[in-house]
Amino acid sequence: MLKPNNSWMWYYDQKHDALMLDLGEEMIFRVSIPTKNLVPCAFTRSVFTVDDASTYQTYLEGVSSLDLPAPRKVEIALNAVAANRFHKPMMPKSWFFKDLKNAHCPSEGDVVTLYTEDGQANFLVIENNGNASLCMSAEVEAVNLNNAKQMQFCDTIKVMNDRMEAFEAHVEMPVSFALVG
């Protein structure tokens, strides 16, 4: 797994029109947040802080129970750190998701399930502002929100907490048999 260190640097690459994270050793991570959704400080070079490293660990632990390959878990965790630090505030777009009677009040780093007209999808909670949370798609396949709108892996959306259900990992338990006779 990728371990943060004090040489990592956030910077904006004008050539690629994207926020980047220099991981050292000639490795660069391209953040998935569209430029139009970045706050002004995202365009200034800055260090990957101790708080960023702690937040990264929180998100990595949150997605650990998802059925994703390790590189995808690192990808969503790094994108979530970038969103936590550099994403512009958003208004909720809860109408894409079903209202739930027994809603879940999530914490930062929780994985939640949201239900659309077409099915369900898992999202990582980046931040909870009380009534609504900024969430990131944790689905490798596109999530259909309606006939005209989809979300891709690591896309963000703000959703009212009354639409969220706690994620339950489906763990296969090994079956043991006793030989009798």
C-alpha cells in the first residue's frame, strides 16, 4: 500500500488542466476533481500535510471492506483527500436518491449505500455537514442517477443524510465440516 511521506506535494498542472499530487520517485497522481470545482488555494503549490496523511488513512480504512483492488482503494482515498481539502462547497442533489425511513448518519470515512431508480451504489463519505454529506462514488462501473446523468468512479456529489444506508460488507465465511463415523 502507498504510504504518505513529507515529500509529497500538491500542485496544479496547467498543461493537463488538473490538480496533481507529486508522490516522489517520478510518480504523479492526477486528481479526478474537475478544475471548475477547485477552490482557489488548489492552484498554489502546497505540501501534503500531516492532516492530509491522517485523512488519507481514515479513507483508506473506510474503503478497506469494499471489493476493490488495492490500487483502486488508494485511488479513491487520494481523490477523497483532495476533495476534502480542495473541493468547492456544493449544494445537495438528493433528488437522485431514494429517501429512507431508517437513514444512517455517517461519519467521515464511512462507506454508505445510496439507492437510485436503477439500483444501488456505494459511496465514500468525505465530510458530513450535519444534514448532508459530500460523497464520492466507490463504484468502478458508472452509476446511473437517471436516464440522462451518470457518475463515474471518484465523482463527487452532496447528498442529504436521510438518503444513506450503512454499508454492509458481504464476507464469505469458510464452511467447516466435521467428519462423523
